Amino acid sequence: MTTQDAQPEIDPSVPPSGPGCQECLETSDGWWVHLRRCAACGHIGCCDTSPSQHSTAHFRETQHPIIRSYEPGEDWFFDFRNGDMGTGPDLAPPESHPKDQPVPGPAGRVPSNWMDLVHR
């Protein structure tokens, strides 16, 4: 994937929806392993390793096919339609969740047996 391939599905001006998975934060017990950012609308969702897999659910609901990692130091893009990984344009800041936010997160919600609960 290149920037040219993904242009219709990427809006670089849209900021992320928040510091963590939107749906997980709306519940009292939601938590995630890693975070993904929708390149079209900025929705932050949890990855497929996470129990709730909200990023993939967002793609299924909206058909927004391109996500970008929302982890510090990662700038890769992924296309749900074909499984391609690649590069893309800079997106509106911030580029990742807060660096002091733990992984998995958020702080205080991750169960002690979290490794038994992830999707592999």
C-alpha cells in the first residue's frame, strides 16, 4: 500500500477520537492490548489480540478499510480489504496514545490474567 493507493480512505486532517479504545472506555471493565486508529474518521479501537476487537468491528460497521497503529513509535498502516501493510501520510496529532499509558491498558482495568484472555 502506498499513499496514492489509500487516498480516498484516508483523511489526514481528522484527529483521533481519544487516548484509548472508544468502546472500551465507555464501559467500566473494557481494556485493550494495542490500539488502532481509523485513517478515515479517527476512531480509536482495540486490536484483534484484544478481547473485544473494536477496530475490526468499526471496519465492519463503517467500511472504513485503512487503520494505522496508535502505538508510540509505530507508523504502519493496514488495509482490511486485502491484508496489506504499508505506509501512508502523516495524520493529525497526536500520533499515538499517551506514552505513559500502559500496554495493555488502560491503567487499573487490565485483569491479572490478561494473557489468558487475549486472542492469538
